[in-house]
Amino acid sequence: MNKFFFWIPLQEKIIFAKNLAVMIKAGMPILDSVKLLQKQARSKSMIEILRQITEDIANGQFLSTSLERFKGVFGDLMINVIRVGEASGILYENLNYLAEELNKKRELRRKVLSALIYPIIIVIATFIITGLLTVYIFPKILPIFKSLKVQLPITTRILINVSEFLLSYGVYVIFGIIIMIIAAWLILKIKSVRFFANRLILYTPLVGDISQNYNMANFCRTLSLLLKSDIKVVEALSITADSLPNLIYRKEFKEIAKEISGGGEISKHLEKRQRLFPPMLSQLVAIGEATGNLSETLLYLSEFHEKKLDEMTKNLSTVLEPLLMVIMGAIVGFVALSIITPIYEVTQNLR
């Protein structure tokens, strides 16, 4: 299997780190531990990766050196935490930290996604119901409406036009939507376009606040873990920058890494960018730098931003759900009214 096609879900990486930590703590040699993990692995990618890692370790390589071959799968964060753990003789502790922090990140992502699932279901349900009424049910009674020698309501006339258009060009519409989605996905792979999209998200009300807190929680937790693992602050900032999803923040933290290498302070840069970084962050980071307790300060800040993000996603759901229900009701109601009104008028005339 080509290593470019390897993909491992986050949950499996967490299991790998946690189980390896337990085995090392129990005194099992690293080679035997990886062999056992290979037998327990679920995905084909993980089985093949662990097979190759087993060969590397058997040939005298360090675990972190072998993981470097699969940088696209494991990422700089995981590789560097393991590398420092091997060098300092605290691999068990670092693997434990890693499993805990990756699990926190998974939970953070799950909270954001779960807040969006219900609104997405409502939108999909609206399109399905409207599509069934317009394309399947309405055309069956359309000949009756056309045979009537009465002026049809404007809502019914609009629905007739929409229904006829979808029946004639529905396939082209579906293909057009698919092409637009693929085109948007490809365009967003262009770095300058993604940079603009990320900036737009940050300046969008509510969504921007959610994005900021999500990135701050990730930044604080990742940097805290790296510093706790005794990785130098400049290297830790570079690794943290690459782990963030938003390109704006990636650029900012790479700039901070350059400033730190020249004798600067993290808090000073954060203070200058208050549109991107909340004032509380720069103030507490300054205290952490002054007291030499930056790792613990960042851990506290990550928990603070996670709680804030949790509240925001709940508020977003609270706002979106009734709004989408009203929109869904209005669309379905429009279609139903367009069908029922002429039938009602005909029955009234017959009387």
C-alpha cells in the first residue's frame, strides 16, 4: 500500500498512544509493544504502518524516526512529543499526555460538529420534502389544474413553472450542484482563496467568535502539551502553527516563532493583534511568561476557551433551530398551499 494513501482516524491514534503508554509502563519492550498493537489494529492502514514501524525498530531505529516516514498521517505534534519522550526517558508520560490531549481535541471537534448536525438535517429534510411534493406529487394533479377554466392563484402558477422546469432540467440541476460543490472544494485548496475564506469566517458575527475560540483552544492545548514535553518554545510554536486549521492563525504563530527566536515575547505579539486574540489571552500569557509557568497557564486557557466554545455552539443551535424550522414550514407551507388552494376553489364553485 502506497504511504500517500494511508489515513488513520483520530480515535485510532488515541488508542495507539494510550495502549503503547500502558505497555511501556508495564515494562514491555517497545518492539514487542508495537507488534502487539499491530495485531490489535483495526484499519488496513494502521496494520501496514505498524508492520513497517516494527521492521524499522527491529533494525535499530527509534520509534519517532520511524514515525517520520508517516508524517502526513501522524503529524509533527505526535512525532515530536514521542521524540522528546524517547530522548528524556519519559516516553510513557509523554504518550499519556498525548492520548489525553488528542482525546480533548476530538471532543472539541465533536461538540462543534454536533451543534451543526441538527440544522443540516432540517435543511436536507426541507429539500427532500419540497422535492417530493414538487416533482412527484404535484405533477400527478397538474393535468387537473390545467384542465380547469379558472384563473389559478399566483402561488400555484409559480409552482407549476418550478415543477415543469425541474421535470425537464432536474438532472442538469443536480449535476450542476455536484459540479459547483466539487469546484468550490478545489478552489478552496488554493492557499490564497483559503486565506481569504478563513479571514471572512473570522469577521462573520457569531461564526467568527466560534472560529476564534476553537483556534484559541487548540493553540493553548497544543502549545501547553509541547512545552510540558520539554520542546523548545520556538519549535513548539512552529509545530502548533501547523496544527491549526485557520491559515490566519497559522501565519500569526509562525510570525510569533520568528519574534521569539529574536528575543521577543509571545504576549507582546498577542497584545498587538487584539482583533485576532482576546485581551485575556495576552494578559494571562504575560503572567505565565513572567512566572515561568506558561504550560499550566495555557492549559487553563484551553479549558476556558473550550467552555466558552461549548456555550457558543449551544447558543448557535438555539438560534438556528427555530429559524430553520420557520423557513422549513414556510417552504413546505407554500407548496401545500399552492396545491390545496385551487382544489378548494374548484370545490366551492361546484357547490
